[in-house]
Amino acid sequence: MIKKIILSGFTLLLLGGCNPEMGRLPFESDVGCLRKELSSDTHPSFQIAANYCQQDDHGVPLPLKLKGALDLQMQAEKANIAYTN
């Protein structure tokens, strides 16, 4: 029984990892999400990628956490998007 549950969960995780439209992955950082989205054809602009990656707290967008990513910080400033470093 436990093996079936673990196998089912692992299978869902693998299948979900193959779908680029799945959404933000659990435990994915803002920097990782932005880099992934900016390299895809789905979100070619920083503004769209940032809107996609920005997490929210009950409908209120949280600043992007861009520590150590100076290039993304510069793009966020240019797009007037709140971030922390």
C-alpha cells in the first residue's frame, strides 16, 4: 500500500516536471523561476515572466527575492517591479 502511494507520487512528480505549462514548481526560487521563464518562448518579456513568478500573500504580490542576481535586479528596476536582495 505504501509502495503504491510513493510510486504514484513519484510518477506524478515526473509527469509534472515534463509539462512547461505546469506553473511555478514547489520550492523554486524567484531567481530560478525568472531564469527559466525568460529562457522559454512562453514569457519573452521580463514583465510577463515577473508577473508569472511573483508569489502573493492572499492576493497581495510579494517583492521578488533576487539576491545575488544583479542582472535580474537591473531588469526589475527598469520594469519598476519590487524586489529584495
